[in-house]
Amino acid sequence: MSAFLNMTTNSRGMFVIGVAVAAFVLAGFSALYSTGNEKSMGTGKSIDGQIKEQAKEVSLNRDTIRERTRQLDDAEKRRSTAREAENLATLVQTNRNRIQGLEKQVPALRQAISDLERTLEEEKQRYRTQLLSNPATNAFPELRTLSGKAYRDAHLSSIDGASITFSHQDGSSRVLLKDLPAEIRNRFP
């Protein structure tokens, strides 16, 4: 026993012990490998069979990792799409609110338009009345239409938005504004 203790206390002895342990482990693995080719560790499978089985498992695990990575990528795309959808939903709601606000203004704007149209018609009627009452603007020595018909000594008797009525030396007539030359037509609103 003292010889063993002497070996453990000096460096040469530790080297000898290390070599002995390594040789023992190497011998054990050699024995295991030589018997393992036939059957190993009571599983009933050879080491080569176990290696092939584990290679299949590794391959399946790689496929699973690829699939999970693809799923994670898809999940990120879905999250991005969901964020875009949320932004669009917010934009839609904002626009709906704006539309509702504008729709609330429509009745007042329609009324304002109606009032302005009525005022315009009243102003046109005042202007027409003024034209009829002024001999300088309601008399034409000769009134010629675009179709070529001429009326002598024409005096306006009424004006509406589409035509004028006037008396002339041969009686009275009604002519559509669109049948009058532009310089005359533009005088009658």
C-alpha cells in the first residue's frame, strides 16, 4: 500500500496511473465495440443500426427545425399583415368620421346653394327688368338671328333664361337665346 501512496505523491507515479487508466478505458471501449457490432447494451440493435436510427432522428429534427423556422417566419408575416390591417382599420375609421362630419354639413350647404340660386335668379330678374325699362338697351334697329332671319325695329317685351320676346315692324316674335349672335346673347342672363 505504501508503494501505491508513493506513486500518487510523485509525478512519475501519477503518469503511470494515468497511462494504466487510459489503457483500461481503451480496452473497455475495444471490447464494447467488438461485441457491440453484434448486439449492444441489451437493446437488441447493433451499433450500426442505432447510428442509422439516430441519423434518421437527426434528419427528422432538422426537418422539424426548418418547418418551425418557416412557421416563425410566417407568424412574423402574419403579425406584419395584422399591423397593416390595424393601420388600415384606423384610417377607415378616421375617414368614416370625416365623412360623417361632412355629411352633417350637407343640409346647410344645400340650403346655402338654394339660397344663392334664388338670389341669383332674383338678380337676373332685376337685371332683365332694368334692360326692359331702358330704351337704349331694349331697342334694336335690326335684330338678326344666327339662322339668318332679320327683324326690323325690334323692341324687347320679355326676357327669360332661354328666350327673348319682342315686337317688331311685322308683329311680335320669340327667339331662343341660342339662336342669337354671342354679342346679343351675352347681354341677356
